[in-house]
Amino acid sequence: MRFFRVALLVLKKDFAIELKSYEILSTTLFFAVSCVAIFSFAFVKDGQAPVDAAAGILWIAIAFSGTLALGRTFERERYGETLKALLLAPAPRPAIYLGKLLGIVTLLFATEIIVVPMVAFLFSAPFFERPLLLVALLGLGTVGYAAVGTLFAAMLVRARTRDVMLPILLYPITIPVIIAGVRGTSALLASPVDEPVAMLWIGLLSFFDVVFVTLSLWTFEPLMTE
Amino acid sequence: MKKLFVPVAAITALMFAYAPIAIANAPYESTMRLVQKIFYFHFPAWMALTVSVTICTVASALYLFKGWAKADRIAVAAAEVTVIFGLFGLVSGSLWGRKAWGVWWQWDARLTMAFLLELIFFGYILVRNYGGPGAEKLAAAMGIFGGATAPFVYKSVDWWRTVHPKTSVMTTLGETSPEMWFVVWFCTFTILLFMGLLLAARIRLEEQRAALDELYLAAED
């Protein structure tokens, strides 16, 4: 129980800081929205969006803005030298990781609330035919992506080349999650909706989530110890 | 280790010299004929990669949890060897695919996952070289996550419908054509020995670098 209390406290701390300025949320959102806008300039011709593009573009926007959010969240900790204080606190390290992860997942969900309707609108994609499946895909995909992202962003706080290294570390490892997300989402866009295929990718996403979260919880402690 | 290096190198050289003869004498596969011969490179390369990925993952975990400096040196050597054999496997597979499937590359499950594995270990080396201080730990995490991907690469052909043959191909080969099966394993063993040599040489280089660093530090004091 103490474990989850610590995680929630870390989450609450991050929320309190973020609610003072809305810095990360607004920059991430703005980035995601401009990303989608650029794709729509590039791909939508004469009001006709290419079939299947919407799913890919949605996930690219999430992945890119996720990288930005991850970098900024930990940059804030580095700037105030607060990560060290956080790690010195008499709390289980994996709980700190979990708190950070919850914060980033919440942030990405907030971004998705704006970006998904925007992609649906610009690419005339019927995302909301099966809302539950869409929520499952987005939720599981975001958790998987953020699980690896939080671990690597936390480790990179100390590295000099952290801005370059985050995408290099993060993208190869999370591509399976992105692929599953894109395939699952495009199954939702098919007419009629291809439910078995979407379910297959949801299952796979849950599997990746379990693997990634377990590995991250397991390696967070030794990775953050100097 | 040092004493074994030269004799093992000699044996490997002999096996390498004999391998083309064995491959040439092996019977032709009924549908692909000559093209199938690339299998004698393709399969051993991926086997060598499997071994080196395993070594890298285990060594990374040992370094991360136990802090053994030696494990770190083994991990970096294994990661570089992995990238080399991954390139071997991807290139030989692509050449074979061009003749057998008519395309150089196809984004199916096995090929995608194999490509990702190569990418992860490429990332490992990039982090190692440009990560600055503390990059060893970052790289170790990369090695562990890479090791977690490897089983997916191996099993992907059984889970999804792909153009790539299934893992059972080797068992059937043992039953239908023991001669070909023997040559495949002979080549695999040769390449594995070669991989071991590369690994040993690379670990030695890393050890000498570490020793040199220590000497520098001692001279500064």
C-alpha cells in the first residue's frame, strides 16, 4: 500500500508543478497539433485524405510529442536538481518510477483527447465507430510507449547528450508498440470494422505492456544508482 | 583464454577451408536448386547472432545488478558482434529473398522484428560511443531490452503468417535430408567458432583499454 501511496505522491507533486504553469501540457499539445497539421498539408489533396494514413499519422504525432514531453518532464527535475532529492527520499525506487510513469501517461492522454478528434476531422477518419476498442488501443499503446520512455528519460538526466540519445534509445525499442497501435487503429478504420484484427493487436499490446513495465520496474533501481 | 586462441583459430580456419567443399557436395534442394545454398550462410549467421544476443543480455544484466566491470566489457563486445552477424543475416536473407520470393525486402513479422533487433543493437553502440559518462549503464538497459525482443524475432514465424519459413524447418530437414542437415550444422559450428574468436579478440581489446585508462590515472596521481 505504501508503494502506491508513494507513487501517487510523486504524481501529485508533478501535477502541482504542472498546474502552476501548464508549460509541458501546452507545449506538447501545440507540438502534436502542428505535427498533425503538417501531415494534413502534405497528404490531404482536394479534400481527399489517403486511406489508412490517419492511423499512422495519429501514432506518429503521439510518439513525437511523447518524446518532447518525456524530455521536458525530466529536464525540469534536472534543472531544480530535484531528481537527486527524490531518489534520496526513503521510498521504494520502483514507486518513484511508477509515479513518474503515471504523470507522463496522464499528460499523453490529455494530448490524445485533442489530437484524436483533430485527426478524425482533418482526415475524415471514422475513429469513433468502436469507442471502447479505440480507448483500449490508445491506452495500452500509450502505457507501453511511456513505460520505456520514462525509464530512459530518467536515466538520461545525467547524460550530456540526452536530447539526441532519447529518440535513439526509445524508438527502436518501442517500434513494436507503435506498429501494434497503428495496425490496430487502421483495423478500426476499415469498413466494416475489422474487430478480430483489432482484438489481436490489443492482446499483443497488453503483452508488450506487461513485458516493458516489468522490465522497467526491475531495472529502474540499479539504473538510477550511481 | 589466451592459450586457446591460436589453436581454435587454426581449427576455425581449417573448417572455413572445408566448408565450401561441403556446401558444394551437399545435395540440391528440389525447388530452389542452387539458390538454396545461401542457407548455409544465412542460418549460421542468425545462430551466431542468437548466441551473441544472449551473451550481451546476460552480461548487461550482470553488470547492472552486480556491477562487474568485466561483464560490461563482455557486453560491449557481444553487442558489436551482434551487429556484424545481424548485417550478415539481413544481407544474405535479402539476397535469398530476391531469388526465392522475387522481392528484396518485405515488411512481414519476421523481417520487421529482425530489422528492429539490428536497430536496437546499433543504438547500443551509438549510446556507448556518444553517450558520455555513464553510458555503460544506459547501454546495459538497451542490451536487456534488446534481449527481451529476441524471443519475438525467433517465434514470430510461428505466431504470424509470414513469407519466411517456420522454425520447424530444421527438424524436417533432419528427417528428409540428413546430409544437408549435417552440412548446415557444420557451417553453423564453424561460424560459431568464428564468432567466439571475434568476441575473445574484442574483449581483450576492451580489457587492454581499461588497463591503459588505469595506468593513465595512476600516472596522473
